[in-house]
Amino acid sequence: MNILSIETSCDETAIAILKCSGGLRKPSFEILANEVSSQIKIHRPFGGVVPNLAKREHIKNLPKIYQKIKKEVIGLEKKIDLIAVTVGPGLEPALWTGINFAENLAKELKKPLIGVNHMEGHLYGFLLSQKTENPNDKLQITKKMFPVIGLVVSGGHTIILKMQSLTKWEKLGETVDDAAGEAFDKVARILSLQYPGGPEIEKLAKQGNPKAITFPRPMLNQHNYDFSFSGLKTSVLYYVRDHLPTNAPKWKADLSTVALAKADIAASFQQAAIDVLTKKTMRAAEEFSARSVILCGGVACNKTLRETIKKESERRGLDFFAPEMKFNTDNAAMIGAAAYIHSLAKKRVYKIEADSNLNL
């Protein structure tokens, strides 16, 4: 089955072509094309994504990317069996541009169209590149890897799942306010770092001491799997207000001292967030006798988080899976993978309309 997938949930315009095979036991994906157009430079001056600007760029970029892919995949229009498009969650103006483009393309090519949950795309992203110890063998999905604890960490969501199979899961908990990625972005703004904030916090944290400041670990000791990062963000805000001058040149200390203070704040904040994410994930793995852990979502690009959860998983004898870095951030290949699993499992049918609050 060849799937053309479209992703426009936020500020990345993406189209991919996947050749899918293997079924639910051994899903295999050959990526024939995978194009992503970033809007970071456009939104950076505003410190975040401006929905109408994102919509404008998606409208401009979708036809260009599609024409580029047509040149990459000869005879593309005859090869496509299914078209998939992200219907949520995300920014509604952005989602609608992808949906409208997909509907017109489906009519033109006379192909079926299905809606895909963006979060399911993140969840299945590890299938795109994960291999076994033998590099010539694709990952085989067997009962031995389940139950799986999945941690989905993105700009808008922080969710822990218990998975019994690729198509059956139960949500154990999620954020009650700010998601982890949202907290990273907000703390970056507090520290006057540029958008997107997550990578900037990670970069700055490498220069700091993660034990320099004892920030709170919200909900860490509550016996549930919900998260709250709003209080942690506020704690950073108050610390900066009380300890870091807003106009550094007027301060007696030199600018290098200010930079070091910011690095310690970034490192200490990042460590607090990682501690909460890791410990709750491992607690869930122990409680539900998990055999594997999956880490996915945009925040899974954070190498410290990735290495910490991998280390803690392996220490407990658990298999650890995570998508390649390029498949953690928003892309259309992961939407194609989710569409393939969705079509095999005949799961819930999503309406072809934008739903900004769509959840797992």
C-alpha cells in the first residue's frame, strides 16, 4: 500500500509518500519522499506561532512541496492507494489548509481520504526507522514487547499510555495544565531566548549546573500519572525576578556572570522536568509490568531526556524505543505510518474536519 500523507497542524508544512507493508506483525515502511518546510524564521520575531501566518505559509507551500515530490516519485499519481491528512490536534487555521488541500487532491486523483490523529503519528513514529540488532531486519512487533509504556511529550501534550498492542491502549495520565514542551518554550521566553525555546534551553543547559537550583518537581509524589508544569514554570519566573537583573549592564557583575546564571537556571529547570517525566514513566512501567518503553513527540529530541529514559529503562531490563530525531518533530511520514496502522486495525474513523482539541 502506498500512502500520501499531509501534515499542517502547526508551523511545519509536510508531505510524504510511504510504501507500507508487513501488516500489524511486521510493519515496514519505505519512505519514497518526505519533505518538510519549516516556518521557524517567520514566527521567531513573534516568540511563537501566529496561526494566520502559519495558514498563509501552508497555503503557499503545499502546492510547491507536492510538485517537488511529483518529480522525486515518478508516476506518483498512479502509485497512490490512499491519502491521509492530519485533522487534529493543532491550530485550526493551519489544519484546515492541509485538509482542504487533501480533499481537493483526493477528488483529483480519485483516491480514498482518511483523517489522522497527530498524536497517533507521534506514537507510531518509532516504526519508521527502528531496527533490531540485525541491521538487515526490520523491527518485528511481537507479544513479547508488550505491555508497553508510552510517553508522548510534545509542545501541547504530555501523556502516559499503557499499550497492550499497537492498536490497543489505555491513557494512564496527562498534563493538567502546561505540557512539558510548552513549559520549555515559556521558560525560554523568561530567559530571553529565541523561539523555538526547547532546543535553546537544551543548548544553554549544557553550560550550566543541573543541581544549582532546587526547582519543584510538580506532582512527583502523587500516585497518579498526571503532570503539571505550570508551577515549575512559575517557580522559574519568580527565581529570575528575584535573582537575575532585567538590565544586566547596570548590574555590578559582568555579563559572563549573568550568562552563567541563566545556564544554571536552564539546566536546573530542565533537570526538574526530566525527573518528573522519567520517574512517572518508570513508576508506570513497574506498576503495569511493562516490557518496553516508547518515548516520542517533539520533546523526545531533547538528548538529556532521551538518554535518561533509555538508561533507566535498560537498568530495569526494559526495551527502549524512540523515533529517529527527524521523526520526532512534526513530519508527514509519521502521519503516513499512523494511517497504515489505522487502516489495518479499522479503528475509529476521524471526521475530515479540523479538531484543535483532538486527543488520544
